[in-house]
Amino acid sequence: MNILFFMTPKEKVAYIYDTYTIRQTLEKMEYHRYSSIPIINKEGKYVGTISEGDLLWYIKNHHNLDFKKAEEILITEVPRKHDNYGIYVNTKIDDLIVASTQQNFIPVLDDRDKFIGIVTRKDIIQYLLKRIDHEY
């Protein structure tokens, strides 16, 4: 089976650019109700993942941060504890399943390292549940 079967394409995924500010990131995450979001650059390459925790720790450690200042600080200035690692479109399904045990979503990259979508842990579990139901 091909990873594309599980993938939600980039056009249907919320992501941010590495030129976004903290405020833009918070607003996008709030709107989509995401606890973490992929970061890509203007060339479309995957840069990393920013989480609510990363943002909260940054805000906690910068006591004078207000929304006006949040409009001036680029998201790339926020230290990230953990980046979801990406997989390539030709990755084996077994490796995809292993990756899903370690992160809620897996960024999918093409052969030019361009971000083309994500596979969520939820999608994999739902697929496996359907297979189990079908077999019994």
C-alpha cells in the first residue's frame, strides 16, 4: 500500500511559513484548533513543527511579551523542543506506522524535500480498525 492512501494533501492542511510571527502562529493554531503545526519555508520545504508547549514556554520565559511584541517576533526565534520528522512519499508502510507511534502527525515530503501533506495517527488507526472489522 502507498503512503498517499493515508495522506491529507497540503491544500487541506493548516501550516505556517517560517516568516510568520508568534501572533500569526497563535491565531492560526487557535482557528484550526491545532496543538502543533508544520512550518515550511517559501520554497515549500518542511522546516519543523511548532507546538503549543514551545509557544507557552517561550512566553513564560519572556515576561514582557505582549500581543504587540508577538507581532514582531518571528516564529523561528522560538526554540522547538521536538520537530516531527518527515517521511518521503516512497517510505514503507511499516515505517509510517512506527513513526505514527511517536508523533500525532507525520509530514510527507516529495523527492525534492517539498512538503506535500501529512499522515495523521488517527487516519492510520481508523484504517486498521476497518481492516479488523472487515476480517471478523
